[in-house]
Amino acid sequence: MQVVETVDELRRARAALRTRRIGLAPTMGALHAGHMSLVEAARAENRFVIATIFVNPTQFEPGTDLNQYPRDLPRDLAILEAAGCDLVFTPTPEVVYPRGFQTTVTVSEVSQVLEGARRPGHFQGVATVVAKYFNLTQPKTAYFGQKDAQQVVVIRRMVRDLNMPLKIAVCPTVREPDGLAMSSRNVYLNPRQREQSAVLYRALQKAARAYEAGERNPNRLRRIARDVLEAYDGIAPEYVSLAHPRTLQELNNPTDAPMLLSLAARMGTTRLIDNVLLPPHLNTREGLTATLGV
């Protein structure tokens, strides 16, 4: 496995490849099974796999956990090598954003709601760094996780609007045995919070069961999920959304068309997000990519 840290090194490595069948798995490190599902999908479907490890400062708001974000590059590289990754890009902020950097990518409407409304500038940071990755690596397919569904929607919109010649594949959320979506930030939870954190998935599942039983009223489905969250002390819900999976506009009328049920909640200083697609059978690699990808 080759590890490169500079743009010139990455360009030389990319130029040496004789294949268009390149899979890209962007990450911020602190790797877990969710990240590895992206690498494994890329490995299965491409001749060459590139991963990135970069804690992108422009997608963190001032005063948040940029400096505390977990980092363990030697561990991450060992995991990627064991998984069959071929090339890893591990730049510093100075490499990605050199002195005088002035250009950003803004995806307007789908980045303004949900996470975007609560994390100003976050998706501009995401879109800018991902556009740079796409430009430098020129993958055939880039792999993202369902857990960050709005991020997928933003990147999909960018790819379509800018006519980028690649596919976006979406892999299902990988969960702990109790249902908690795997996240690098889960390490921030204390034992009591960790025990309670599975309530997020239980809230989604209860609404999903109501959907399968015939409930289609968006307001009632949102209320079902929120009631589960609000029954627990120590959990502060920020939002429960039921939205169109590509526009992220909130739904108000009953429909059998696909819907994205998502939520965010705080447990102490830790902020957790999760989501599922409705109907539930869409929460597979094929269903997610057809609904959220491109």
C-alpha cells in the first residue's frame, strides 16, 4: 500500500495507473467498521482503491471538536492495508488549503436545512474538499455511508450540477449490536450515555414499523419518533425530519414515494445523528444508491 501526503505525490501515483476502474473512499480517519464497508465495496468493484484520511477543518464550526476529534494514523493505515487498499492520501491542512486559498464550492438548497441549518458552513467545507478529492483521484465510483445521508445528497447534487464523470455509491449504515450507528464520535459518550444512545435507532424503528403497518401521515410519523426520544432523560432532540430524499424538503402530505426519516439529538456535549429510508426495504446498498446516489 502506498501512502502519499502531497498533491504532487498523489498526481504522480494517479497518473501511473492504467485503469479507470478506481474506487474512492473518503474518510476523516478514526476508522471503524462503517468506514471499512466503504473500502470493502470499493475493493470488490474496482481494480484500484484509494482512501483519504484528512480531518477537514473547514467543515468544523468554531468552538467545536476539531482539536479533540480522534486521530490515530498508524492504526488507520494498518487497517486500510489489511483491507486491501492500494493508495492512501494523508494530507495536512496546509496541503489541502495552501496560503492564499480562496475557492469554495457551495451547494445551495440541500445544504441549508437539517444539519446545514445547525452547522453553518459545514457543507461548503465538505463539498470543497470532496471536489478536490474527485479532481485529484478521478475515480469511477466514490463510496459514502448512509449515516451521513444529507452529506450524500449534497455531494450527489454537486456531481450532477458540475457534470462530474463519476458515480456515487451509498453503503448501508453499520451499527453496533444495540443499533447505535457507528461513528468516530461515539468515543465521546460516557457509559450511561452509551447505554442510552441506542434510543435513536429505536425511535427510527418505531416510526418505520408504523409505516409498515400503514401509517403515511408525515406529521404522525415524525411524532412517533420524537416521542421515543423525549421519553429519555439526558437526551435533547434537535430535530426529527421526514423529507424528500433528494430535495430534503419536509413532507406534509401522505405518500408512498420514498422518504428520508432522519434525526439529531444531543447527549451531554455529544451530538448524534441517524436516519433510515422509508419504505424500509430501501435500506440496502441497491436501494440507497438508487434513491440517494447517482
